[in-house]
Amino acid sequence: MPPNAVVDASVLVSAFLFPRSLPGDVVAAAEAGAYTLHLSPILIEETGRSLMNPRLAGPYGYGADKVEAWCAYLRALARMVTDLPEIGRVCRDADDDHVVAAAVGANAGFIVTGDKDLLDLAACCEINIVTARTFATEILKIV
């Protein structure tokens, strides 16, 4: 059975900007069935909001239509976790607690992220927190 993982917005944004990168490979691996991707509406919204930031959208030259299409693609690709369990405060940045809650709600074995606050936890609630590189090379062995 393939592993279950929640992929954080930091990785999803990088996959959008750089599809031929490790984050892009992680998203492509979900499409290929190498693992089951779980996302929450909060993660999709955070991804879209980050991509619409003028500091990214301007230099990379894409518009709202591309961001909306990416978010729709992610919704279709992922199993959506809509009922996030109450887990209390687990991250030093409370804004990241929803990522852990999504992983708990999905019964995921992994959180894939580039967020230092999450990575510093290394594991939480029996969920391994890893970079896209570690997930792609050590867990999925796709690179």
C-alpha cells in the first residue's frame, strides 16, 4: 500500500513555479500513484494566496487563471481532509498547526514541507516531517 502524505503549501508553491524540480517530482509522484496525497481546504487556499502574491506572480509572469487551474488540479488529485481534528498547539508557529491537523485527520505517515518550523519538529503525532528531497529520494525512491 502506498504511503499517505500531506504536502505543505511551501512544496506546492515550488512545484507550481518549478515543475521540473524535486517539489514538482513529489506532486507528479502522487499523480503516478506512488503515494496518496492528502490536502485540506486551508492548504489549497494558502497555496493560492501565496502564488497570487505580487512578489511571485509579477516576476514569474502568470495570472490568476493559472493559479486557479493549479488549485483545481490539486483538489482533484488529492484526497481532501475537511474535518480537521483539534490537536492543540504543536508548532512554534501556530499558523502551521493546521498542517499537522490535516495529517492527523488523514492518518498520514508523512508531512512533506520546506517550512523550518515544521521541519524542526521532525515528527509529531506519529507523523514524520520531511523535506521534498527526503520524501522523493528516501521514501518514494523516485530520484
